[in-house]
Amino acid sequence: MRLLVKVSFIVVALGAMGLGLLALRQQRYEVSNQISRAHNRVVDQERAIWRMQAEVARRTDPRDIRDAAERLHIELVPIQPAGSTQAADGGATSVTPPSDPAAGKAAPSPAKPAGKKPGAPKAAEPKKKPSTKPARKDAAAPARKDATHGH
């Protein structure tokens, strides 16, 4: 009688351990599936970002900007650094708003803030202290594709 109780207890204990093992295995499969779906979402979002970046690059072509400025009758003028009379790179431009026919004069330039005199000294900017934090290693590292996924 005692032996029957011990054997039945061992069988029940082994059954419980087997069920626990099956439950853990199922959880592992579910978590693996969730990770796979999350990875697929990340890949899809990266592709969407790349498409958007390509579209932005296409739309910011200098010829397209010049064409749009001509259609809107906006004059593009070279950007001039503060205190300089010539553009440093010769190719950068800024937008000058069209003249206001009702007022009979050109609209104020957005590059020159209103109320400032051309010869007025600039306010001194406070000096920044050098950062004591070490630079992040991954901040300057270029993004790389994972070679195992082939996307």
C-alpha cells in the first residue's frame, strides 16, 4: 500500500513537471514570435524612413527650389554671413520676399531683425563650459544594416 502511494505521488509529480515544461516552452515560442513581429515592424519603419528621406532629397533639389521660387515670384539671393558683404560659399541662397505693391516698397527682409541698427554692437554670448561627460561611442558611429537579415 505504501509503495503504491509513493509511486502514484512520483507519477503525479512527473506529470506536473512535464506540464510546467510544456508551459515554459509555449511561453518561449510566444515571446520569440513577439520579438519577430517587433523586428518586422522596425524594418518596415526603417523602410518608410528611407522612402521619406529619399522624397525629401528629391524635393530639395536646387533646381526644383529655383523653379518653385520662380513660380511664386520670390527672388533668391545669396546668404551672407553676419558682418560680411559676400557669401562664403557662393552657392547658398536665402529667400527675399517679393515687394508689396500696395505699400510701394519691398517687404522687410527676414534675415535682418527689425529694430537693429546696422552698426550696433552684438550682445556678448556667455561662454559654454566644455562637457565633462564622455562622448557616446554609438553617437558618431554610422548606422549599419544587420547582415543576417538581408533586407
